[in-house]
Amino acid sequence: MSTTLKPIKGKAFVLGKNIDTDQIIPAAHLVYSLDDPEERKFYGKYALSGVPSAESGLPQGNIPLTKEGKTESEFRIIVASDNFGCGSSREHAPACLEIAGVEAIITPTYARIFYRNCVDGGFLIPFESYEDLSKEVHTGDELEIDQENFVLKNHTQGKEYKIKPLGSVADIVRAGGIFEYARQNGMVAKI
Amino acid sequence: MGMTLTEKILAKHSGKDRVSPGDNVWVDVDILMTHDVCGPPAIGIFQKQFGENAKVWDKEKLVIIPDHYIFTADKYANRNVDILRAFAAEQDLPYFYDVGTDSYKGVCHVALAEEGFTRPGDVLFGTDSHTCTAGAFGQFATGIGNTDAAFIMGTGKLWVKVPETMRFVFEGTSMPPYLMAKDLILKIIGDIGVDGATYRTMEFAGPGIKALTMEDRMTLTNMAIEAGGKNGVVEPDAITEAYVKARTNHPYELVYSDPDAKYHSERYYNLEEIVPMIAKPHSPDNKATAEELEGTYLNRAYIGSCTGGKLSDFRAAAEIIQSNKVKIDTFIVPATTEIARGLETETIFGIPLIEIFKEAGCQIGNASCAACLGGPSDTFGRLNSDEICISSTNRNYPGRMGSKQAQVYLASPYTVAASAITGVITDPRVFIQETVI
């Protein structure tokens, strides 16, 4: 269990505050299967397509997470302002970001159901920052998250920021989700 | 020290004498509800994790209510209802409210109450953020994702972090005639913000709350999630018991907060001092009074959903709309089939509500979530371009009711009805004073 966690590296995608689940994945797209390997690609295509264009990919704006005609994004880490994931309980929200290729989010605060879905479903890691980094980081910056020491490195700008340890959900995140956690603890039988 | 209502329910369901905010506990689940949007993926996870032939933990406790994308030609949406149907048959589920049958209900949160699943003292989880509606009955109820729902399907348990409780006390013994529960909750959300209650319980209390009907209390607790709340609760009383007993013979337990319970915070409101409220685009906390926005241009009005499509909501709207014509496209969507029947039987001066709406020029839809959350492009009442809509629903983030170019103002059914008649935002007090005189 004490294996070293690899750093998460990749390009930043920056958003503002109160990005709700309708912006993350508009309701019209919730009809696609998450199990079918082809159909689920729609979620990568439409991830964050509900964000008003001017506020998508800050500070410049008008940058889609996933390019036209693609199902996977070039961006790996979302940096956003407060209350990320507010609104509905749709697990399609963290799922679509994972399908698009996003591995982590960094924001000062989350809406609770979205946060919980990220953790229990093992889709991506919801890190909390001490300050609002959405004004510091630019979309496209090369970032690295040191998961052992909880440091965010911005290689493009040559800056580093402390981020919060995962706290009480760390064990579930490390296990990879609630089922894996429950199996490790004998709560659910292995199949 | 005492415990709050929420703490007591979580303690009992986790086999503990007491719990404190911040504790992580595993609770036994009384009811799990899912619908056509999140049911199919939850079932997929259940089958993957517990095996293709696995049985749910207790078929009496799983309630499946298709309601979101029902009256649509979207092939994927219809396929999802087929998945629910096949699962309900395979698992022999007694509580599946199938589309196209007499048992079809419509919006899950209202249907849960009508069918007797909102029982005081119980723990209810649902794959929908507005599951918190059921807290109106003194139940612990909250929304979860597909993975958590699949976990419950297999085990009957889920981990919960015990929330702190914020208490909102309403002074005053009766609702002023121009006010509805929607005004109270929009006022609160405007005051504390869309993350003002994140991770916490919102407990609504005081003589002003005791004066509310069950439907009005449901409007309040429904929108706890719009302030980020984990759940919303109202202590049960004679009004609660009368509703529940009329709907189920199942036993329940009345749970109350202790007088010395510890709260995160308390806020006091006086019903007499609250006026008709509006949430402007594009956030439920973007508050204004109807009076401040008087005259704002609109081209769409919508009355429906779990929070704004109950029979009392339509009765309120009809009181204002009667003998008038609507000036803008106005959509009426009853939450459930029971409410749809109520539109035929409930009357004002002997005229059924449905006749009042039709005579005024409103369009009437079938019971479902419809355009509250946009949905497929052929959804009844959906905002498909740059409409400016006033709506009795609960959320107005960009794109919520369809196009992200559209604008949505949230308001009470009174205010929506008054504005539908004039075509601009209108304080309902103008009409209600006329009615009273």
C-alpha cells in the first residue's frame, strides 16, 4: 500500500467559479452509455461543452477542452475557482472529464456530490488548493502535481504552490475507488 | 450535549449512540431511488462489481422512477428506459414505475412522497441531487452518484460524513398571501450563496415553517442543494404525519433535534419582511426582488418540476392567471400523473385548473422533468436558442434549460404567472391585492 505515487504531469485547462455539472456535461448528452467502449467516447467529445465560450480556457477564453472532431483532450489538469461541480449529482460529470483525458482537478473548494463522485468512482483526483490559482495559472501551462509532497509545480511560469493533503478520503483515492477500497477491507467479496 | 435531527438519524442507522459532525460512518440504507438518466450506468456498475447474475440487497428498498427523458424520440434516451425495464423484470422489483403504463408517475422526488417512500426517521439516497426534497418529512435524504448507488444495490450500505447543521428559523405564524416557499428559499440562497451550505445540513424551523403545507416544505428542502447543502430537513409534525399516513402503512419514527443540539449557525427571518424574490441569470444566488426587476423583458414562462410543478404551485398560478390571457409562450408541466389528474379535478370558482390554463393560452405538457434540465432537443418547453424565460424550477446555470445562449430567471409560481400575463417581470402583489379586494 505504500507504493510511491507518480507525479501527474500535463497541460493546464483553466476555468472560473461555480462550474456546474450542466456546464461540465450538458443534460442532452447524458443519454450515452458509459459502458459501451465506442459510445462512451461522446463524453470526451462533449466534456465542458456547456461552459460559455468566453469563459472556457482562461484567461484567453474561447478554447474548448476537446478540439472539434476529437474525443480526447490535450489538457490533463483542470485549475478552477471555487465550488467546482455544483448542481446535479450526475456521475457523468467526473466520468466525462476522465474520458477526455483529465487526470486531476485543483480548486479551493468543490461541491460535495461531485467531489464524492470523483473519489468513490476513482475517475480523477480532486485536489484542493489553499488559494484560488485560477488567476495565476494560464491554460496551456505545463504543470506537475507532486502527489507525495502535495506541491503543484508550474514549469511554464517557474512557480510552485502547496496544495492540501487528501485527508479522510486518501485511502479511497489510493485504492482507486469505493469498490476497491471495500474489497481491500473485506466489506465486499472479490469477484 | 444533544444532537440534531440529522445526527440522530445517522447515529441510529450506523448502530451508534451518538455521532458528531465530521465523523465518517457507514449507514444502513432504507430506500435507494434511481431514474432513467443515472439508473442505467448504476446498473452497469452493479453488474460489473457484483456479477452479471447478482441480486440487489433488498428489492423492497429499491425504487426506480423513470422521469427525465420520457416523451422524446431520442433513441439513446428510450434505450435507457428499456435498460431499467429489463433490470426491473430480472430483479422482480415491485417498485418500478414504468413508462406507458398506469403506474407511470413522473418526477421522482414528488413521486417518492406520493408513493409513501418519504418516511420520517429513515435514510434515503437517490441518484439525483434534488433527493434532498424528502428531508421535508424529517428524513435524511441526499443525492449520490452512480458508483455509490451501485454500492448500495449490492450491500445496502454507504459511507457518510456527518454534516454540521445550519438552522434557518422563520418567525411569523402564516404566509402572507403573496409569498410562497420558493421566495423563502431564494432569499436564503441569495443571502448565503450557492456554496453557503456546502457539506452541511440546512434545517428549516420556527413557527413560519410549521405553518407550511407538505408541498411548500418540499419546495424549501428541494433547493438545499442549490446552496451546496448535503440535505435539508424540517422536523415532522401533525401535518407530516397526516401526509405520510395517507400514503403508506409502513412504520416510521419521528425524530427531533434536541433543544441543546449544537448548530454551525442560526439565521432568523420574519415572513412579514420577505417579499417576492427572483434569482437572475445565471446562478440561483443572483438575487433580486421582483419589484427591483419590474418591467424586465421576457419571452417565455415555465411552471413545472419537482420544486415548482406540484398541485399547490398550479393552484397558485391559476389564481393569478384566471380570466387573463398569457402574453408570452407559457408552459405548464405537472410533476406527476397524480398532479396532472389534479389539474382536471381541482377548481377555482368551479373551473378546473387545466381549463383556466388552456383558456389563458398556456401549453400543457405530460408529467416529467421536461425542460427543467433541458434534455434532448425535442423536449417540451426546452429553451433552444436565446429565449429569456421566467421559471418556477430550481436551477439557472448557463444552459440548464437547453441552450447556453438562453437566460433563466427563477421565481415562485405566483411571480411566474403574473409575469406570463404581462410579458415582463411583474411583482405578483399587484394581482394578488386585486384578487383579495
